[in-house]
Amino acid sequence: MKIKVVSNILKANDSIAEKNRQLFKENKLFVINLISSPGAGKTSLLERTIKTLNSKISIGVIEGDIATTRDAERIEKTGARVIQINTNGACHLDSNMVRTALQNFPLNGLDILFIENVGNLVCPANFNLGEDIKAVVLSVTEGDDKPKKYPGIFREAKILIINKTDLLPYTDCSIDKIKKESLEINPDLNIFEVSCRSGEGFDEWCNYIVSLSN
């Protein structure tokens, strides 16, 4: 019975996700579902990406959080179009939450839409929002064991962003181990090493984002 209930929930979610996908296609919009643990640096990544690419492409953001509008307020200061979704306890966004937010979020003129999911490496991996790709952010301060511990999101993602590389000397984390174990799970992952603080790796990352908008 539990399996049937979960199956029905995911089926209903996928149906709405397909409607979202059609809307994104109509607006010629590339959509990235951004997923990580709390504190890995999703919002900082978006802030620096938007500021770097402001003169090249137009980026919009849907912010997902359990509570507060703090991340949306940070993104708003970059000048990007942003809307907040508060899940009020739910550990992930679902396609209906995104669908509802889109009713008050104009897509015209945008090239890239980031959906910053709730901080969680587990539940968001299972819920399709209508995005083109999932991207997972892993900070070196979290340790190098996460790909094997949370393989689902690494299997579903097309992008892995290894963040906070400036802090690597102060950790026991091995980026080589992260890459090796992530690619064992998903050989097609595109991997970027960045520091939102120093800007290391941002040229390569931002060039990649621009290529997705074309």
C-alpha cells in the first residue's frame, strides 16, 4: 500500500511537471533545478553567477525554502527576477508548488531559470519540476563521502558543482575522491570546481551557463 501511494504521488507530480516543461519551452527558457544540503552555497553561487552574467544573459530565480524570504531578498539585490516559495515544512519543492509560483512570475525575456530547491540531498532527487537538468552543489566542508552516501541525486544530476574550494586547505576533503566516486555513479556528470568567495572556477562555470542559453 505504501508503495502504491508513493507511486501515485510521483505520477501526479510528473503530470504537472510536464505542463511546467511545456510552459518553459514556449518561453524558450532553459531551466536548472539546483539541489544541495543546507549551507553548501547555492544562493552564493547564484549571486555570483548572476552578477557575472548580468550583461550577457537574463537569469530568473525561483527560491525554495521551508521558511523566510532571506534567500530571495539576497537574489533581489542582484537585480534578477525572483519569487519565493515557502514549503512550510516540506523537505522539497514539487511541480505543483512551482506551477503555482509561475502564475505570478513572468517568464518573458528570461534566458535561464534557476529553481533553488530546499536544502536536502534526498527528497528533491525524486521530484521532477519540469526542469531541463538537475545540478547538485557539494561544498568541500561537507566531506568527500557524500556521493556514495546520497547516490540518488548524483545519479539524477547532469552537473556537479564542487564549491568552497578556497577552504580546501582547512579540511580533510579530497576533490579527487569526490570526482572519482561521483563519476562511478554517473559517468556523464559535468563537474565544476568553484569558490564563490574568490571567484576561482567561475569563468568556466559561467561560460557553460551561457552555452545552455543559446
